[in-house]
Amino acid sequence: AHHRETCAPATLTSVRFLSLLTTDTSVHLSPVSPPSLPPLDRTSMPSNQDLQGGKTFGLLKAQQREKLEEINKEFMEDQKYRDEEDLPEKLDSFKNKYAEFDLNDQGDIDMMGMKRMMEKLGVPKTHLEMKKMISEVTGGVSDTINYRDFVKMMLGKRSAVLKLVMMFEDKANESSGKPGGPPPKRDITSLP
């Protein structure tokens, strides 16, 4: 009988210990589960943000094009470029070329935008070469190219690498007859 008595408290304490454990784990679980909800929300949010991002990106592009249009007007009224033949057509094509670049939110061509464009044109450049290309256009003052710099480069007499690439692309497009026809096809097939 004495043996049984010592046994009972042991089971009691172990039961108590177990209940403590379970309450303990539930205590641990309850704070864990609410915080695990926000991350879930956060992961489901980007899809909405992407939609918004798409919209804002579209808006940004539209605003950038408007800005480019305004700068084109300035060039049209600039005495320095009065003698330039086909100036309106040229400016229009510069605008379209410039808008093809991935512009940053300031509407400038940065290193990444330049990198993507060069790869798209099939003339990938090293980081160093691109730095040099940008400083050729900006005179080394900036590490991004704004539209004014771009137009001045295209209308100017100096032959910057970027200008040569752009002019070469023009010739390639003219010779293929359909501007930008074949390249996209090649891009799709080269996708993994």
C-alpha cells in the first residue's frame, strides 16, 4: 500500500507536468500563429502590388513620353538646331528610341537600362564599356543619361559609341524592311 501512495503522486506530477507542457506549447503556439498571418498577407499582397505596379509603370511611361515631347519642343525652338534637316522626324525617332530603354523613375537611362538595351540589340557591353558610353554622352558629369543629353548626342557631330550603336540599329532595321520584325522572334526562341 505504501508503494502505491508513492506511485500516485508521481503520476499526478507527471500528468501535471504534461498538462503544463501542453498548455505551455499552446501558449507558445498562440503567439506564433498570429505573426505567421501577416507574412502570409504580405506574400499574397505583391500580386496586387504587381497589378498596381503595372498600372503605375504604364502611367510612368506615359508621363515620361510627355516629358520627352516637351523637351523635343524645346529643341525645335532652339536656334542652334534650326538648320537641322528633318528635325521633327529626327526628334520623334529619338523619342521612340529613348523610350525603348528601361528608364529609371527620373526618366533617365541608367546602367541597368543601358545594359538591357545593349543585350536586346545583340551588342552586350561590359560594365566598364557602359560607364565609358555614359560618360561620353554626359561628359562625365552623371552616371545616367537624360533625354537632353541623348538628343544632343544624336544631333551632335561627335561620334559616341551609343550613337553609333543607335545608328547601326537604324540601318539594320531599314535593311530588314520590317522595323523590329525578326529580333523579337529570335528572343522568344532563345528563352529557356
